[in-house]
Amino acid sequence: MKNRKKDIMQFLIWARNGIAFCTTWFLILILAYCHISNKQEIPTSILTKMLLLIIGGVFIFSIFFTRCFIRNWSFIKRLTSFMITVSVYECVGFYWIGIFNGTGTIIQWIAFIGIVCGLYFCCIAIYQRHSQKQGEIYTQALQKYQQERSAVSEKQRGTSVSTTNVKGR
């Protein structure tokens, strides 16, 4: 029960932090876009749709990367499922907001898929490097433990041999 409560709290904390972070970044991007394209106003409907898109995306992230709903998946399985789900969600959301109009050109879709795949492979590379470092740390700690254990065992054998020799006299 205590772990379940902890998992729910982590889910809610990640959702809160994710919504704040993503909203800030999306607002910065929208402001930059409006400034570059010389637009003087941002419609409230776009901001509302953007906020709903962010909330949905953050909840997808929190569902896949906390242990609240999915407990025993590996990181790679979580990442792959998340990337597939969020890519479909973003496409639908971007059409809904109006960022994607019509069917899009092949170049737009290749760019979108390329960005998603690039981010996916960056995540995999970072995870593999992190796992390799963790494995090295674990191996070093295990070797140190085995050396200490063998030294203690040798001392115990040496002590038992010397006590046996004393008793044997």
C-alpha cells in the first residue's frame, strides 16, 4: 500500500512538473513563431488547444515512465511504447490545432518521422551508455567485494590452521 501511494504521488508530481515545463516551452515557441511571422496576437482557442495537447502528452509520458500504471516494463519497452503513442497523439493534436493542414507533403512527413526517430535513437544511445557505466560500477563493486571476501576467508583459514596446530601439540 505504501509503494502504491508513493507511485501515485510520483505520477502526480511528474504530471505537474511536466505540464509546467511543456507549457513554458510551447509558449516560448509560439511567441517566437508569432514574432518571426509578424503576427500581433495569439487566439485564445489556439492557447486552449495547446494546453489540452500538453496535458494529454504529459499524462501519456507519466503513464509510461512512472510505475503507477505499468509496473514491470523495461526502459526500452516503455520508451518504444511512449514514442509510438505520443507520435500518433501529436499528429492528431497538430491537425486539431491547425499546425498540420491538409495531408501534408512527403517532405513534411519525412521531417516529422525523422525527428521522432532521431530522438528515439538518441534516447536509446543515452540509455545504453548509462547502462554500460552502471554495469562497470557494479562489476567493480562486485570484484572489490570478492577480493575482500577472499581475504577474510584466507585469514579465517589461517587462524583455524594455527589453532589446529596449537591444539594438535
